[in-house]
Amino acid sequence: MSHLFSPYSIGPLTLANRIVIAPMCQYSCDDGLAGDWHLIHLGQLALSGAALLIVEATAVTEEGRITPGCLGLWSDAHEAALARVLASVRRYSAMPLAIQLAHAGRKASSEVPWRGGGLIAPAQGGWVPLGPSALPHAEGEAAPAALDEAGLARIRNGFADAARRAHRLGLAAVELHGAHGYLLHEFLSPISNQRSDRYGGSLANRMRYPLEVFEAVRAAVPAAYPVGMRLSATDWVEGGWDLEQSIAFGRALRERGAAFLHVSSGGISARQKIPLGPGYQVPLAERLRAEVGLPTVAVGLVTEAAQAEAIVAEGKADLVALARAMLFNPHWPWAAAAQLGAQVQAPPQYWRSQPRGAKGLFGEARMGQR
């Protein structure tokens, strides 16, 4: 039996296999409101046969968006817009959907990637980004405003409120975005956090605010509801956040009731030197899984069925997340199941696509002909 297509549970969340669709920003909202693009995008991915779909990084406050086009969940209107999309998707798919809650920190007020991704000044329709310290992300950019205690409390409450909305929407889990150079990661990394108060300096101080946010979210939803964290396990920069610090952070999250870790890397600095290659982040996930003891998701240049199968079979991670590979081929799990001799869920409208050599791919599918 395929390990990749074996079931797995994260608390009360039962997954049909080990394939996760990673959150992928779409930059396609008006005022943070989910709309027709999200219906099309999430709808096709919900028919993919993966076990879990994580909705893209979703801002918990208005200024927490990466770009003016990013998804939000900070008001009743945003909750209602996403509810309409989810209701349509769920008519045709039983796949559980989770959501990634985020604040972009100093990387906010950016242009969409296909327009260069640069910082948008307030005079050009942007806003002033916020961060732990008044340190810009990129050379030549304006510095963010350093958050004071009132700002920290407001954003922390925003995370908790968005988690309550996610739970009301019937989303299966919440993932907090502590990776890729966004706000929670910015507090963790000494590259972006040079505060002299209780939120800066020592490792314990730099972990304090992300842990406070996690605790606020954990308290805002039922105890059994899965709340996890995506983290950059290393900055890939000398003197930055690294794997040993990530292990300490992961253990602190586990003590506070974290349900899973989703292990990525990088994003804090243009000085990063990332050793790109197939599965380049998997060793980070493997080490965190062994040292922290939480269900662990590996992600990053996982593109082949045999590669994903080996990650799970060899105990390097419990789940494997795909992002760009799923955008390119939204039926990647179907092809993987056919290669590994497994079965996958597919809508009956598509059963006729089963290849001749993959009998049983869709279970006992029968397709009459007229």
C-alpha cells in the first residue's frame, strides 16, 4: 500500500491521504474580499484528490495585506464573502479546507508580483508597513513603522478574531503564518528584530510575540480545533534565524497546544543563500519532526510522486505539501495515485478520464456510454 495515500489524522481532522495543497497567494481581491477568482481557483483545487487545501495567506488586519489584492478576514463583510465562495466549493467537494492567517509586517503595501513586487508608497496608493523595528526589508525601501504596545495588542486581537471567523466558516484548521519574512517571522529573526524591550534581544524575547499570538488564537477557538504554524526553519543568512532556534520555538508551540508544523524557509533578507534543489527543505522538516514531536508538513520543490512517497515512507515528514506543482497540474494527486497503485477521490463527471492502465484509480467507478 502507498504510504502517500494512507490516511492520517491531526486531532479530530481526518485526512484521506498525506497530500496537502499549500497556501498560495492569488493577489486577486478587491478590498480583501473573496470573489469569483477564488471560487474558480479553490473549486478546481478542491477536486484534485488531495487531502487538505489551505486557503492562501489571509490578512487579519487591513494593513496586514502583502498587496492591495490580498485576501482578508478582518470584518463581517470579509467573512460573508468567503462564506459564499466556500458554500459553492462545498457543493461539489468534501475535501477539508483550512486557512492561513497572516500579517505581512514590513513586506506589506507591495505591488503584485507580475508588476514587480516593489513597495508601494502611500502617495501611490499604498500604506505605511509595520514591523518589529524600523528596518526596511530591501535596500532603498522606506523603513516600516516600529510597532508599539497598542499596535501589538491590536494585531494580536486581529489574529484571534480572524480565527473565530475561520471556525464559524467551518474551516477545518488554522495555520498561522510565521514564515517568509512576514510579521511573526520578523519578530523571530534578529535580522529584522532589533528591539530593546521585552520583545527583542534574547531568543525568549524574540519568540514572545509570536507565542502570544498563538496563545490568543488557541484561546479563541475550541480546544480540539487544530491550530498550527508555518515557519521558516532558517533564514539562510549567517547570524539570522536558524534550525536550532526553530526547534526551541517548535517545542514552545507544542507546549501551548500546537497541532502541527509546516516547515518552509527563507524570506527575511535579500542576503539569503538558498541551496535550491528537489526537496531542499525536507531535511529541515525531518529534523523538526524528530526534535519537536508534532505532526510535520514538508514543502518545497516536491514535484514527483515517487519523491513524495519516499518522504512519507522514510519518516521524514507526516504530510507533503505542494504549491506550484498543483497550480501547473491541479490533478497531480490523480497522476500520483495512478503511478503508486493507489485510489483517489474524483467527481463522477471526471471518471471517464481514468487511464486504461489505472483500473481502480477512482475506486469502483463505472461509466456508462450513450
